[in-house]
Amino acid sequence: MSLKNVNTILTTAYALFVVYLGLSFMLGTEAFTPADGDRHGGSVPPGSPGRPGRRD
């Protein structure tokens, strides 16, 4: 692969990552942690009070 191809791939991946971060920020923290995230031992995300971290 030439350097130009690598640069294009990295630029595209970075752009997609920035878009994902922007969408996640606009949609709130639920975009980062799915609705069942607490089932996998994740903590309650900010902005979702009263949802306990269950350990099934």
C-alpha cells in the first residue's frame, strides 16, 4: 500500500470518529452506553439518575 492510501484511510477513520463523537454528544451519554450497559457491569451514566448498576 502506498503512503497516500494509508493517509486516506487514516483521514477517513478520523473523520468517522469525530462524527461519532459529535452525534454521541448531541444524543447524550446513552449513545456511549447502551440501555443494557449496566447489565455488563458498567456504571450508571450521568444524566440517568435512579438506574442502579445491576450485576446479573
